[in-house]
Amino acid sequence: MIVVQKAMEKSHLYNVDGFGVKNYNYGFIAIISLVLFLTLNLTLGYITYQAELGLEASPVQSYSDAIWLMIMSSTTIGFGDVYPITLVGRIAVFVMFILGVGILGGLGAVFANKIFGFADTNIKNRELRMQNTQIIAQNNELAKKLQQLDEKLESLTKTLK
């Protein structure tokens, strides 16, 4: 477990801030996601094209049709103009639908986080909580000092009477 944690820290996928919170490197994750998305589209498109190749009834007549099918499947648009008729083609579209939606949803979350700054709000909240803790500790110290001063004043007033 410790080896895995050290490997993740060295991968630069995240760093740990002063509050002990993991802050992920969203730029790197976005690039990896895009590369994975393109690789899946090209690979599954090729598999679908090969499975549908030579079938006159298939709307997938070229590699570009297969790529179009994969992109439409991953974005959940699915115009219906291109669709597989073989089992292998349908399985490839199913895999692309599941994985593509996940990848594109993750990319959308990364961009929304960057645009709307949800992470910044969390950091500010953690900073405020830390400041509040410091203020409470300082107030407790001041209360003790005030109590000590009050006790000294009482003892002085008793000696003066």
C-alpha cells in the first residue's frame, strides 16, 4: 500500500497541500483522457469497420463511418444514420458507449471545475476553517490572561482594603 502511494505521488497526478488534501493535476488528467478517448474511437472504430466490411446491408461502409459511429455513441447523440449489424460491431459500440460517456463526463467535470472554480471554494473554506481554529485558540489564550488579570485585580483590591 505504501509503495502504491509513493508511486502515485511521483506520477504527478496530484499533490498534497498544507491542509492534507489531494489536489489533482487536471491538465495532465485531461490530456490522458483525450488520448484515451481518441485511442478508443480509432481502435473500436477499426474493429467495427472490420466486422462490417463486405456486408452490403451494413450502413458502415467506410472507416470514417465507423469513426462517426463511435463518436456518436460516446456522446450519446446517436443519429441512427450509421449503426452496426454484426454482433462484434454492436459489442464495440456498447463498449464505446460505456467508456466514452465516462471519459467525456470526466472531461466535462474537469472543465466545469476549472470554469466555476469549485476547488477554489473548497480551498477557501479550508483556509477559513484553519483561521477560525487559530482565532479560537487565540481567544482562549486571551480569556485565560483576562482571568489572571481579574484575579490579580481582586487580590490587589483586597490588600488595599
